[in-house]
Amino acid sequence: MASEEPIEHSENQFWEDAHKYAFTSGEEQFVSEIAYIMTTLHEEGN
């Protein structure tokens, strides 16, 4: 199952990057809030 490790790492990296984006983005307030909600829900496992 070593072939699944890169996918898992890639997925974890995606969510880490999404968290950073949600906190540092200069996007419209609505987009920033939606990004924050999505990453928080994913972190909580919902």
C-alpha cells in the first residue's frame, strides 16, 4: 500500500495550503469566510 502514501500526503498538503490561504488571502470577505468554513469542517471530519 505504499502507492497510497503520496496521495495521502498530497491530500494533507492540500488542506494545509487551504488553511494558509483562508487566513492570508486578500480575496473578498465572503470567499475568505467560505474557505475558512470548508477547511474547518474538513479538519473536524464532517
